[in-house]
Amino acid sequence: MRGVHPWSGVSERVRLGLITQWVTPELVDEVLSECRKRDRRPGALPAGFMVYFTLALALFHQDSYDDVDEQLVCGIHELSGCIPHKASFTRARERLGPEVVERIFHRLAGPRAPVGLAGSFYRGMRLAAVDGFLLDVPDNEANRRAFGGPKDSSGKPGGFPQVRVVTLTETGTRSSIDARVGGYNSGERDPAVAMAASASGMLVIMDRGFPGVELWKAYTGAGAHLLLRARSCVARRPVRHLPDGTYLARMNLAGPKGAHPGGVLVRVIEYRVDGGEVIRLLTDLFDHDTYPARELAVLYHERWEVESAYRQIKTFQRGRQEVLRSTDPTQCGPPARRHPAEDPQVPDRAGGEGPPETRQRHPPTARGRPLPQTAQLAVLLPAEGQTESPTTPRTRQVHHTAGDDSSVVKQRHWPGTSKWNKIEHRLFSHISMNWRGRPLTSHDVIVNSIAATTTHTGLKVHAELDPGTYDTGIKVTDSDIDALPMNRHRFHGDWNYTLHPRPRDTTSAAKNPRPAGGPSPQPCAWRLRNPELTGMPEPMLDELIDQLAPKVDELREQGRIQQRGGERIRARGAGAKDKLTTADRVLATVLYLRKIGTRDLLSQLFGVNGSTLTRAVHQVQPLLAEHGCTIPPSTARFRTPADIAAFLANSSPTEIKPAC
């Protein structure tokens, strides 16, 4: 039927793997009905699919819309070949709105620790902590007006606008019980007060930025108990001293010097750690026999468990110095909230019906086990330091091992699987303490020392020795890589690529073999004008060159006059020819600003040295700014001219949004 997208009626089958155990289709349908977000007519991007897509945007934070969608639908044959345009996803997210994801979060959030779990309870009260953190959002007028951001001494904006996330977190499991999202200028206390109802029956720990009469009354009125660190000026006048050395004092609405009737009575605990500063804790647990000061002082340090929970979001899911993707303030809130199920190390995310993907984080032939026979095999490797380049022997081994004609092997940069993951952060220090001072005389001693390590929160270790032997010194040549039926992805093609089951046609390669040690095939100069590389249609690029050419020539002539110390003596055109034409200078600057590769790569493509290319960029870049032309960076990254040639050979014409 004309006008009906192939996804219509099929995309509803898409799920999010293991996360679907919590975010079930039934829950999604129920919440959509509550929010009155039902689809008015069948379409390619129904509301149910967009819920899972929004969760996937948070899970694959560093991926583009196209890559996130490919992660979701690559297991469904009918969907993988016709992904809708990015603008369609943007409009569908706007139709869905933030309320649906927010309600799903509140349906799923809550304490997870079973009764009796060590580190989760104190004298019958569940332990929780309140704290907050900041996330950068795109710098535009709407976000800065909605959220605010840091400013310099003169009052001018400094850095990105920021959204503030405050959570109530269970310390034993690091599970989010409640969360609130606000602006940079809102502070942490107001969102914390709004979460008081969720803390009933808990002992809530907070840092010294939170104490206040309003917060104290909100939590104690909701049936919660408090253990807060306080500054020296808060509740500093004793009302009555207790036998254990603590004392009762009043925290007033009018500050430390006021005597306001609306204040509250608190118990103050003061102590030092190793002769350092005096730490002051405030609590509403007045019975010094039932709640000894020493126990409460030790208990306060459980607050740091919430920092480990934040590390999962800020370091692993978001990545260092990453900015949230949404430019609309209404879309910046819910993705910042995470459920424990939305873990970047989820091992399975089969996309609904159709052949599931099988994920493997270790070498595909570890201990001689064969790879599973599946239609699509996704190999997930460490995100930092050890991500496999196509030039490594393991890439070729994966292809030969999974060489079944029905298998497509995809390697992905998987966020959160770096060597600095939360397991190492929590466990490896305990392993080091366990074998401290013990001579590691054999493999058995090492394995047994690791396997005997446990933590007070119940974390255990399984360790075994790999008796296999592996060849070393294997080298992969350019011809070996050329023989692989490999397509690089647009997002970091060095790390993300697809190995196809059937090899490419090598007839032409056999007729014209590349000499050993010879140069890699380079794309022709005219092919560098491809819209996939420049980010703009060729007519627009020609128009840009025509606009900048007179000014570029004028600047170059002025530079020559200054270099010669006067006007030219010989006629124009005599002498050495220019290494770069004016059009090439503009094109090289556009590709440089697109960040498709290093300066050395661009120098190879244009046949010049790095200094010549740098001078060209310095001449053209200010002219682009004068014309108001902003060149956005590309999501594709290349290392060699052969990578660009392969990318252009496999790219299909797509609609290009002009860069300026």
C-alpha cells in the first residue's frame, strides 16, 4: 500500500532483552493508557516501541539514533533494512513526552534488599541515602532558561547548562527508591523534601548540605528517621547533655542565633577520625542506649554507597565529559533516571521475535568452546584500552570460527564494559587484601586465593584456571584485512563493524593484486566531495567554495607579499605550482572540521604534508565563521584512506541535512 512504512504493524514486536523482565509490555500498555498516549492510527513508530527506544537511548548513550535503532531491531529481518529517518524518531519522542517514562520509573523504583541482608538494615530500619549530582545538557537558550548553569565572576555563563538529579537510594543494593530532577539553581534540599513520603520506615543518611527544619519535619512526619552531617554553626547550643557524651540541641528556622518556635530538637554526635576535623551528626534517634553514638558514627559512612551508584550512571552509562543528547528541556529529565535493570552490562537483548542475538565478552574460542550457531552474533569487547581493531588476529579468528553461511558477526563498542567496571571497583581491592603477604607460588594458590574472596554485602567470586595454550606473535597484513567481508559502521568504524558470511568478489583483486608493502587504495579527490563525508550536498559545497574563493585568494596573496617583502616580480602562474587549489583548501577545511580522521590522514588524502594542510585550515576556518557556516562533526571516524574508500563503496545515497 502506498504511503505505509514497512515498519507499520511490525515494530510493536521490538523489546529490550533482559530489561523486558521489568519493563514488560503489559506495564508499558497500562502506563500508556493512564497517560492517554495511545496511537490514533497505525504507524512505523508506535508509542510502545518508543518507550523501549527511549530506554535504549539511555542504555546506548554514546550511539546515534540510527545505531541505537539498529541495536533494537537487528534481530528482526523485516525491520533491519528500512530504518526511519532521524526526524521521525524526534517527532515520535515529542509525542510520547516525558510523563510515560517517569511513571514507569516510579512503578519500578523501590527497595530491593531482602530482610536480613548485611549492610541494608540497622535495628529494623532500612538504610537509605539522599544525594545528588549534575549532568551537562546541550547548550541552547531553552535549556539554559529551564535549568540554568554555572557562571563566571562577571555573571556570564560558564560551561554547559546543567540538570540536577537528586535520588533516594538504598545503600545495601544501590537501588533507586525515588528520584527528582531539577535545575542547576534549584539546589538539592527542595528535591529531597519532595521525596520524603518514599522514605517511610527508613533511616535516611544525608550529607551536610541538607539539614534544615523543613526537611527534618517532612521526613520525620512521613515516618522516617534521619542521620545527617551538619556544619559547625547548625544546632550548636546544647539544651541537655546525655550520658554518652552526645547532647540535645535545637535547629531553628531563623538560623543558629535565632530562637524561633518552629525549630526542632535534634541529638548531636561529635567525633574525630584519626585526629582530623570534628564531624557533627544530627539524628532524631534520642535513645542513647538503643542507638549508641559509635554505631551511628560507623553507620554514616554507608552514605558513600550512593556515590558508587552514581558512578554507574556518570562514568559507565554516560561516559566521561558526555552531554545528554536532548536539546528539548522536557526530554532531559527522564533519561537521567535509571532503574537497576537498565544496566549497561545486560548480557542479552534479543529484539522481540525472530532470531535472538548471542552476546559474548570473551574470546570466541575460549577453552575450545565453539560459538553458538545464530543468525546474528554480536561480539562485545572492552570499551577502553582493549577494543578490537580489525587489524587484530582475534577479528580474523572470529570470522573463521563463526564462518557459517547464515551468521553475521557484529562487533560493538559496548558502554560500561571497560576494565574499570563496578565489579573490579568493588571486588579487586578485597582480592588484593585476601592474598596480601601470601607467597603466590603456583597457579593453584592464585586461583584459590581469588575464589575464597567474599565481601560483607554478599559478593562472591568464581575463579578457574584456563589450561589452554594460545599462539603468540601472529601478525595480520593488509591483504588479510582486505580479504575479510567487512563493513565498517559510521560510528567509530575502527571499533564497530560487521563481518558478513559470504566473501566479497575477489576476481578483480586477483587480477590486480596489491603489491606487498604497497600503498593502500585511496579514494579519488572528487569522491571526497561525497555528502556522506562533507555533511552537505555537492551544489551547496560548490556554492560555499564560490563564496570563499575570492577571499581565500586575497589572503594568500597578502601572505605572499608579506613573505616576499613586496609585490610579485614574475607574472602570475610562473614558478612552482600550488599544492592545494582554492577549492581543495575549502574542502580540506570542511573535512577537518567534520573530524572524519586525523590531520595525517587528510594530508595523505590530499597529497600534502601536515604543515600545508594546517595552513589551509587556518586560512579558511575564520572565513567560514564570518559567513555563519557551522560544520558539525561527523559520527564516522577513519584511520586509513582504504577505510574511506571502503566506506564510500558501501554507502548508499541518503538525505543529507545541510551543515550550514
